[in-house]
Amino acid sequence: MNICVSSTINWNPGDEFIRYGVINLLKKLLGKEHNYFIWNRNPDFFEKAWQKDSMKEEFWSNSVHPADLAWMDAFVFAGTPEWFGNPTYPIYAEALKNKKPLILLGAGAGRPLDLMSSLEKQVLRSPKTFLCVRSIGLAEELKKIDISAHTLPCPAILCQTNDYNNKEQTGRIGFLLQTSSVLNQQSDLRFAQDFFRLPPQRNYILLASYIDEARENCKKQVPFRFSFEPKDYFDFYKECDWIVTTRLHGALSSLACGVPAVLLADTSNVRIQSSAALYKEILPVATSLKDGLQIVQELSGKQYIALRQNILQFKKDLEAQYIHLLRDFLHSIGL
């Protein structure tokens, strides 16, 4: 079976962490003999990113072209708030025209639902569509327009199967903090500003997700770790006892490795707060860097070990929930 996955490559590491988790689930359900292709939503593939969001007619990446959708057998959306609208409309059109299965896992809030087209709504209401969102609030909003959705934590936490269960503690803390250097990303800059005001600490490791951040750190002559390959961050996390981050999927990919994380988010950041709420006690949220470091200091010794065990159990339970729901759906459509 040819499976087309809507995601990005070499743009947003968070998208790739979600995709790793989704592919891990699909391979457990379907086996490893299927072919996976990518509908690449990297902004470089569109006519004018965030302004004219129709895909370019010509590009030379190893990605799906619009004409290729005809020979895809099923479509999968791996997370992201960008799960409907012009960049993905051709997938909906093909799914409707030829009655192909559509699976959306980890769909997030962001794009207003009143921008959803009638065709997209028709596909999302189809029995051949499985929709699972990562926010209770989003599921409630979808219900108002007669679209049913399951609600589960984002599958990014399943992106890594090796949970480093025997990892020794190092005393190091990794910081993954958004700045204003990355195009089209909104964040509370005070967390990064507070970090750069801290006196240098040998046990602090600054991680950069984007080359924009790496460039900025080089100008400031601040030591950091970076890789264009998202999977390398699993090894970065392994070097740390904690990850303190403003990035939800930075936290989730860290938890996927069994490394505890603290998420930094203002109370007004409803999108992040509502998603983080699904992780209960395994993902503490702090509204200041000072409070985040306080959590790290307080959770030590036996409490730290218990937290790691809870993280691993949470992963196992979540995987079982996804497998159960997806198996029932695939059975219902004859797969």
C-alpha cells in the first residue's frame, strides 16, 4: 500500500518528531511492507509562503507532487495545526473523489475552523476518516460543526522507541528556548531573555532547533548544540537529566526518550496550555524560567526516578490507546 504522509522535512523539527511517532504506530498496526511518501509542507515548496499557499508546479525534492496523489492508497496527517486549508486541500479532494482513507493524528488548534471548506468538512465527516486531536477544546469546537474527533496526547511522545531506561544521571539541564529569530513563529521572548541573563553554568546546555537560532547564538558567542537531523536531538537529550523548553514538541520528544521536561508557557498561551494538560503529572508547566528551574531542583532522588517510570508507563498506555482506536477504524473500512 502506498501511504502519503502530510508533514514537513528540514523545516520544523516538531513536525518530524510527530511524524516519527505516527510512523511507529502505523508500522506496528500495518507491518513494515508498505511504502511511505511525504506531502511536504515545507514553506519552500509553496508559491509564496503564508501568502500564496498553493504548491509549486516544479520542484526536485523526493516528495509527492500533486499529480502523484492519484496513485496513493491512503493519506495520513502527522500532527500540526496545518491539517486543513490550501496547503493540504488537494489531499482532501483526492480522498473524496476516490473514497480513500484519511487518518489525522495529533491535529492541533491554530487555523480558525470557519475557514474550513465544505469539501473538507464532508471528508472529515466520512466513515473513511479517522480524526484524533491533541486538545479537548479543539474537539469541542469541532463538535459544534458536526465533526467528531477523538482526543489523545500528541503522538510525538512516541517518536523514540529507545527510552534510555538505563541512562545515568549527568546533572546537566538542556534548554530549548524560542527566540524572535525564527520566521513565522510566535513566542514569549522573556524566557530566552531570562536565560541569557543567567550566569554561565557548566551543567547548562543550550539547544537550538533552527539554523536561525544557531546563527543568533554564534553572533552572541554562546555555546550551543544543533543538528539539521532531528533524530540527533535524542542523543542531546540523553546527555541531560532535564529539558527546560518553550517548545511543546521539544518537551514531548524529550519525554519520548525518558528524559523529564519542564514546559515554559504563559497562562495566556491557551493553545500550549490546553495541549500540555493532557500529559497530567508527567509534564510540569511553569510560567517563568525561575519557576521551571525550581521544579527541576525540587524533583530529585527518588522523586526523579519515579517521574521517569511514570513517563515510560504513560508512553506504553498511550500507544495502547492509539493502537486500539486505529485497529478498530482500519477494521471498519476493511483494512
